[in-house]
Amino acid sequence: MDLRIDHVTVAGDRLGELEAEFRSVGLPPEYGGEHSSGATHMSLFGFDDGTYVELISATERARRTGRDDYWWADRIRGNAGPAAWAVRSTDVERDAERLEAAGVPVDGPRSYEREREDGVTVEWDLAFPGTGEPGSLLPFLIADRTPRRYRVTPTEGVADGPVRGVETVVVGVPDLDDATETLRDAFGLGRPAEYRETAFGARLAAFPDAPVALATPLDDSWLASRLDRFGVSPCAFLLRTENLDDACEALAVSERARLADRPVGWLDLGESRIGVVERAEH
């Protein structure tokens, strides 16, 4: 299975605040609508390569009634930032069957929808490999039932800008070796390169043939605290640019560093670790 990132999810307690944070760093989102559950709603910004970042929060109605039966509820309430990742599928039933044949439990496929503000209904199918919250260690699979342009197009203010798409998902895990084998068994990946990243507070395993890296905490780093609060989940997203200097000049970058032997500019988003890197071939 070709692991192509479809989108990544950023969770926060108030959607308006999330929108304002990303707008302040030069990535303006647009409202995408309420999910069919009625418990969550989302905004997004889409890139030229077709990937996108979804900002998700609970609806006011769900908050008033105390609902907590929706995905990523703890991450939403806890302003976790990076929360999940999804990969694109052209045949979600076939891909689910292949994963099950590899010994990976899969929930679904199931159909979902949301209604945009302009009244257009967007429909898609999802399948959830592994255990735990969707898109935690293993990505969930998504396939469109309606034309993909209903779900996402390059967003005004982001299209033709310095960031071209979502490059890499970094997943926080307590056991690097165990998580590495889980990913390799599920998707037939090669062995990752390993790095000790003191500034990032983690030991990393970066897969050369997939847009994902794993991170386990060094000592009592921020990542150890995050794992205690939210469990296994994406802890950082890296966005792709053709020119890092240009991207750092155009966007609000708080720090430039290195991660997995690559220069990265970290966006000024507080606890949400989202960075920009130059294009890499997987």
C-alpha cells in the first residue's frame, strides 16, 4: 500500500481560537462545516499537492450537553494540537482486507458525511487499522464517495504560497522498537534510520520509504508529559516547502533547528509543534 498522506488533524478546545492561531502564522483556514455526528466541526487549509490540515473542535451544542462520545475528545479538550493522520485510499475495502491479511485488526469501512456552509454534502468512507483513537499510530484510511474537490481544494491565501503540502507525521510512542515493528508489519516498510535529537527531547526513527517518523522521549521531556496526557498520537507535523528560507521569511517561524538530520523551521504555534522542511523524496 502506497502511504500517501491525505490530511492531518489538529485538535483544540475552541475552533475560533485554532483558526486565529494558524491565521497569525500565515496559514489562513476556511470553515468546513459540522460533522454528521453533530459533536464536532472543522476548518481546514488545503495545499497545492492536495493534502490538507484539518482543525477540529467540539461544537457548542456538544460542549453545552457535556458530550464526550466523539473522536479525540481528550485531545480536543486538552488542546493537544497534532492529533491524527489519514492516508488516501482508492479502494478502502481492498486496503482493509490487505491489512487484515497482514494481521492488523481493521474497523470498517464505514461511510461519513458533513455539510458545508454552502449546502454541499461531502461524503467519504473510512477504515481504522489498529487499536486506540483513529490515526494514532497507524493512519486511518479515507476514500471519497463524492468528488474530492467537494472535500478540499487549495485554500485561498495558502495556494501558490511557500508551503506546498504535508510532508511528514511524527508520532509519539513509549516504545520505539515495538511501534517500528507495528508500522513495518502493517505497511511493509524498510528499516528506519535512527537519530538522537536532544533539542527535540526524543529518539527518532525516520522511515525512508514513508512520510512518517516515530519519537520516544528522552528523560522527562515535553514528549514524556504529552504521552502521559494523550497516549500514543502524532506529536508533530512537518509541512513541505521548496525553499526553507523563503518559507521562514513568509511565515511566523519561532525557531530554526534540525530534526532527523534535516533543517526545520518551527512555526510560532505554542504547544503545537508544526514545522516546515524542504522537500524530501520518500
